[in-house]
Amino acid sequence: MWTQQVLPLPSQKVLLCCSSSKNSCFVRTHNSKKGYGRVKALTLEELPPNALRRKREPHWRGGFSLGLDLGLARTGLALSKGFSIRPLTVLELRGQKLEVQIINIAEQEEADEFIIGLPKSFDGKETPQSNKVRSVAGRLAVCAAERGWRVYLQDEHGTTTEAVDRMINMGLGKSSQQKKLDAYAAMMVLERYFSTSGQGTELVLPKNQELQAKLQRGPPKDVDFFSDED
């Protein structure tokens, strides 16, 4: 089971959600006006998603965002910097092999953050699949943090239907739709993420303080990432 605790911010409240994993927590925006105790952890203000940062600083140069639609047997990937979002590929891997391949693709595509679709029902409640996605996201966050990359969760309710509609409108046949559905669903996750400027995402935060420090420093190859002038 994972528990929730709220972190205070000057401009917004966030929730720190500890998962069943011993290595990661989840931080998300929250609009409640109640008072809360302090928790020593990084916040979304300290580690804003790329979409929010680009809204605030249009000329900021950062990496690509890699969108993920995690399924039981197939994982769709999509890529964007906020424009020309494109479906990338579909992986038929599980466990550590999946996570290693995702990291490799991120390196090849110069991505510095992962936007993972979180399954929810029509009324906003999480589903049994949500916990499985959180587990994968937690493990991926630890690997990503070693490189200064961040992992966020984005509500993905309805994105599969949106993906099917998009492919139909593009004139793709049923065979192509079946092969590309997961990648297009990941594309819809990214579209939703950028359309809301990253508002409502959850930061998957490693508990390890050294990894949190690496997240603050950002990717070593990107001299503009969270520079001293910010």
C-alpha cells in the first residue's frame, strides 16, 4: 500500500505518495487549502516538467519528452519537445529488459524526462492497473535519476480511444492500427501533457538523497538544464 502526505509550496500544494517500492515516492499537485506538515523532499517547483518550464521560459533549451503507454505485454513510446509529437515504437518486453530498453531509447533520442500514462477510471479513480504502472515508474525513476532524468505520471484516461480515432482519421487500416495502437496512445498521453503545460502531473521521486541531488543538477550533457541563472 502507498500512503499520502502533503508538501506545502508557495504557489500550490503537492502530495508526497510513498509506493510499495522502497526506492521511490510520488509528488503531485493538489488544490486543497488545508494546512499540512512539512516533508523534506524535492517539489514540482524545484523539478518542473519540461512542458511547464517551456511555458514559463519559451527560449529554454531542454531535452525531449518520452511518452510511455505501459500495458501488460506491450509498451508504446512517443517523443516530442511540445510540437510535432510523433509515435516512436512499440516494445514487447517486460521487467528489467523493458526498463533497460526504455533507458537506451531515451539516450538515443536525447530525452531527459519520461511522461508515463497512469490508468484511471472515468470518475478519476485509480484502477488495479494503476499500481502496476506505479511500480514500473518507481523502478524506472531510480535508473533515470542516475542520469539526471525525471519521471512523471500523467492521467491517461481515454487516450486509447483518442488514439484509435486519430488513426482512423489518418486513414490507417485495421492491421496498422493494431500494430501502432500503443505508440499512438503514448502520443495522446504526450498531447494531453503538453496541452496542460504539465499541470496535474506526478513527479516520481527516488527516496535516495544522492539521486535527488542528481535530479537537481540535471543531465550532465545539458549545460542549460537548471542553470545557476534560474
